[in-house]
Amino acid sequence: MRSVSVLVRAGVTSLVVIGLLAGCAGRPKDVLLPVDVSTPVPGSSTVDMAVATTRQRSNTPGQMFTGERGRAIDFANIVVSVPPDAQRKKGDVQWPKKLPGNPATDFVTVKAEDMDLAQARAWFNRKIKASPRRQALVFIHGFNNRFEDAVYRFAQIVHDSDASVVPILFTWPSRGSVLAYGYDRESTNYSRDALELLLKSLADDPNVEEVSILAHSMGNWVALEALRQMAIRDKRIAPKIKNVMLAAPDVDVDVFRRQMVDIGPKGPNFTLFVSQDDRALKFSRRVWGNVERLGQIDVAREPFASEMAADRITVIDLTRLHTDDKLNHAKFAASPEVVQLIGTRLASGQTMTDSHVALGDKLVAVTTGAAASVGTAAGLIVTAPVAVLDARTRDSYDDQVRAWGASLQDNASSTGDLLLTKPGGGGVAY
């Protein structure tokens, strides 16, 4: 019988090596601390967004919200300064290498204030009345996104698209770790009621002409569930919700079929962005019982071709679009021309029919195969190679190792070995 210590010894060398590599400098924390830009940098611009979130408030001013779950929907107003286009590559977020960031070269926060419901409504009404088409764009991020990740990525999308929309970020509790796939997934379920309430509130506002939704990866699940619930409760989707863009959705294709039945034929215009070479979704498929993920289907073959046509879903296949994204899961972020094209079409009310369009934010989901063993030595060892390559993973990897080590000590002191007991005695060691 082998005890858990055998597994620990087998992985200890890998963990030590990765622990040393994880000490490399990562992204600075507290990037949401406002920077003084009383003298604006020529050519820079700002994105003024509202945030609605189910995250728990943080006591750290430069963090604002954590990855844990709050008890109610909360609000904030954040203004992000984007450096001059001549100093940056479009499609990328230029994170500051140290704090305070430099507005001439970095994305920096110039305002970050909490709002209550009344303040959020006042902000929105002021902005929507000044919008040419009185259109709101709600962005829902994907897996492995810290609060600041979602804020800066949305700021980049809004700026690079050059769309005259009122930007609203809906951010759900994500721990920002590749080892927290299960927690993140449950957090989307936790947040669907709040998103439904937000969407209904926007659609009921007499100043609003149109609401568009842009969701990426796991964020598609919470978006589809919120719309499905709305359709069931109200017997329809609010007519002002006209465009829903599903980018690389990490959604079971069979479940999606049922969601579309509940949403019904009179729902909004759906645009689905797929790529058969999406490596992140390949790993997600392994986790979820080898059922195809919606964002990876081959729409040229049946039954998908007929189903998409029957549901009047515009499908844009990005498989042949090559970008710098090694996972092929965030082609939108790596293709600035595509971002601008979508912004133009959103602003003019056109449908999405171009075959070179992609949407999304960077997602390090290649390690979602570890989700089945989160919290175990196996999960940490599987994730270790990504910790070498990805700065954000390095940032959280030490915490995950320490948490796992603490739980291992507790288990060892109370039970010795962890056993799965068979009926009649005997056991298999874990």
C-alpha cells in the first residue's frame, strides 16, 4: 500500500524547480491605484467604464475586488488611461512593469471609485444620453481572470474597437489561477441571477436603444444561463438585447442546444466565433467527458451546419486566422484590425458576417486538464510547466503550492494516509 508521501516524493523535484522559477518577477500588484494625470500625455485616451460584479470587496485599495464571492451585486466606476497608439501594439494590454505606471507607455488607472446602486444609475444615465446610438456593451470575461485583468482587457477592447458604446464590465468571481477551474465554473452559476438582473435593468431603461453582449470562453456560460433564465421568467428575451457575441465559448454543445430551445426563436442575433485549433478548448473537452465544446465545432459538418442555420446563428470560423496567440483561444486580442471591424459594426448596427472576426481575452486554459485533480500533487505537477511560461501563473503558483502543502500536513497529522476503502476492507492509497 502506497501512502500519499510517495506521491509527494515523486513530485518534489519538479515542485522545487518550479518554485525557483516562479520567483521570477511577475506583473506588479495594485495596478488599480489611481495615477495622477493632471497633465495628460499627448495622444493618450481614456476609457470610462462601469463595473457590476459579484466579487467580494477587497480591503486593498489597489485591488478593489478579490476572487471570492460577494453576497450581492456591487458597482464601481473605473477610468483607464491608454497610451498613445504610436507607443503601443494594438490588441495588447501594456501592463506597467513597476508602479506607478507611466501613462506615456502603460495602461494606468486614473480613477477607481466604488458606487452604490443610485450612483451607478446616475453614471449610466449620464453616459447613455451622450452616446450617439444609446447603446450599451456588456463584456463578460472568461476563466482565470483577476479583477484587474478583466478591467484592463475590457479597456483595451473598447479603445481598439473605437466603438461609441457605453462600456459595462460584468465580472464574476474568478481566483485568477489555472488551478481554480472548478471554483471558477461554480462562480459562473453563482453569478447568473445577478447578470440577468443587470441585463433586465439595462433593457428596461427608457434611455437605452440597444444592449449588446460580448462574452468570452467560460463567460459564455453565465451569459447563456442569464439569457435562458430571462426567457423562462419573462417568456422572451428583452427586445432591446439585440446582439450576443459568443467568443470561443467553453460550453458543452449538447447543453447549448437545450439552452437555445429555452431561449426560443425570437431571441437576439447570435454570432458564434469558433476555431478548431483552439488548444484551450481541446483540454476543456477532456475535462468535461469528451463532449465537444461549442467554440471548437466544425460548422461545415452535420449536425452543426443545419443546427446553426435553423437557429439563425451567424458562425464565423477563425481556424485559418493566424495570430501570435499560441493557444489559438484569444485571436481577437492579437488581431487589432478585427477588433476595430467589430467595433464599427456594433456602432452601426450591422450583423457580424465577416469571416475574419475574433473576440476574446487571453486565457491560459491549456492546464484545464488539471481541473479533475485540483488541490492534489498531480494537479500541481501538471500545471508546473505552464508556471514557467506564464507570468500570471507564476504569481499564483506559490500560493497554490503553500495551500496544498498546508492541507497535506493537516491530513497527514489527522489520518496518516489517505485511503479509499473498499467494501469488506482493504483500500487504495491516494
